[in-house]
Amino acid sequence: MGNETRSETEQFEYLFLDLEWNQPIGTTELTDRAAVQIAIVAVDEAMNPVKSFSRAIRLRNPESLNPHTVKIIHMPEYNIMQGRSREEVMESVRQTFPAYKHIVVWTRDTYDLFKRDMRECGIAMCKHRVVVLQDVLAVIAGSGQGKIRFEHALQCAEIEYELNYLHHSKHDANYLYQLFTKCYSQYFKLTREEYCDTNIFSGKMHFAKCRYVRKFQPEVILLKPKSSIFMGYTPCKVCACQVEWKRFDWIVLTNIQGKNGINLRNLYPTEKNIEILCKYFHMSYSICDEIVFIRTDFARWIIYLSEGKVSKLLHENYKPSKSEYSKKQKKKCMEGYHKQKLPSQNLYEVLRYIDSHDSSMVKRMAKKSRLEHLFEQVEQEA
């Protein structure tokens, strides 16, 4: 009886799963991958977080470590090698999350790797449905064809994030939870009265006019709301391309490309290419020799170039100040700039960092302004 009670209280509605893995140089297949980080956020039926889990996983073969892995996941080689064994971590996952209805991942590769590791560790997974959020958003926010980048999805959904925290499982799992719940809630409201014919065996959703529906026996078809796409049900290939699915007015960038299909990350910083990049990020700029002066809605920056690479980044010195009219304004606290940690030597990546940094600061300033205004109202009424 005690075990039954424990099992009932530890059933979770959704597990939001993120893995970071090492792909040895010269390989591309799943069989060669090894997870080095795992994080899970578990929620109840009300979509409230009730438990979280985060572990580093030790590489079995240290010689297979790809230097790119260390750079991407912001985790030194020493910490990777000091993680727990895969078997120990997967067993901890089983004990921590004994029962769940859904697993949410950003990509199918993440789920396939997790499933493989659980199987190879001899751990049976309970019956559940899988939600690949990248695929869901491609249907309801994109064209249904290309893949949406995780960071771009966060931006479109207005989820605040720290650029330096991306590709760290502990943070990505939390961002995944926030992105899913916000999009699910919005899509549910937008499609409240819309339903699809759903095959109970395949989990495929069809519009009434779909040619495949006519082939099914009535007893295998259930009427389910469109928002069931967030519960592991998927549109059939014919219906997935229909505009009726799309409800989010996102400008989806499936690749980092300009209008002519040019990869912006690979542009050499000539004056013309600097203009292209600054227009892409909606930044004002001026150029003097190999120095680029940037102005965003929040601050000014100076980028020093050397042989086509960024060598130094400076950020104007600002501090928030209170005005008598309850407006939070930027006020220079001293003349000049301070040196900012260089996120990359690639100009595109540096501009992307500046865009993310200042966008976050503008949102924070707006929130603080609203709070300050409320405090001032309280003081006036007292």
C-alpha cells in the first residue's frame, strides 16, 4: 500500500528534458554520441514545476572529447570527467521520475539519445507520449517545413534568457518549460473551438477534408482539440502544411541567412558586410578604420577589428537613475567605456550578443519603471 501511494504522488504530467552531448570529431551518428549533461523539470497537471534534476555525466572515453563540446556547453574538461557514470545518472532519473505522461524535448535527437541510454542501462521507460517542441512550433508558427532555432523561438515568444546560459542543460530545461507553457496557453485560447479527427493508434491528427480520414474505420477516430499537438499528437504530413494550423505571427528564421541566402555568420567584415549585419540586427553604426561604433536602443558599443576578427569589445558606462517623474532613464555615471568580455571573435556572434544583452536590459528597465511608478503612487496616497 505504501509503494502504491508513493507511486500515485510521484506521477508527473510533463518532463521537460534537455541533454548536452559530445560528438567525437569525424562522426555524425547517434551511436557515437555521449551525453555529458542532463536536466529535467517536472510539472503537475496544473503545469506547476514540482521537481527538478540536473547532473553532469562522465565520458567513458576521455580521448573522444571534442574541444567544441567544452566551448559550447560552458563546462571545462575537468568537470566533464568528474561527472557521474551514465548508469548511475540514468538510475537516478528512474528513481526521481518513476511515472510521467509526457516528455517534452526541443529536438528529436535529444529524445532518441535519452531513450538509447535508458535502454542500454537496462531501464524500462513507462508509457508516455513525446512532444518535440521544435516540430510543433514549425507547424503553428512557421511554414511546417524548416526548423526553428531555440534561441529564435525564445525571442519570438518573448522569453527572457541569458545568452551565456544557452547550451547548459540546467538552464535550457527551464527555458524549454517556459517556452512550452506560454505557447501552449496561447494556442489553446486561439483554437479553443477547433478540433481534428485523430487516429487513436497512430496519434495522427487530420482535418475533416483530409483524404486519409476516409480510409479509417469510425471506431479508430476520436475528435480532439487542435491544442492536442502539445500533448504528443502530430498532424499528418498532408495536413501539417495547411495554413489552418498556423496561429502565431512569428517571423521565423530557419537559417542564419540574408535575403540572398548568404550565411551571415560567414561574412567577412568589410564595410558593406558590416552594413548588412547591422541592418539585420536593426542597429545604428559608423566605421572608422577597423573600429565599429554601435548604437542600440539601450546603449553604445565599440567593436575593434583585427584581420577580419573581433579583438576587443567596449560597452558604454551607464547606471539607472531615478527621476522625479518616476521614469527610469539611462544616465552616464562616468565618461568613457568599460571592457566587455568577448563572447566570440566572429562579428555576427558579437552583434548577436549585443542585441540579446540590450534587449534584456530594456525589458528589465521597463519592469523597474512600472514598479517605481507604483511605489510613487503609494507615497502620494499616504
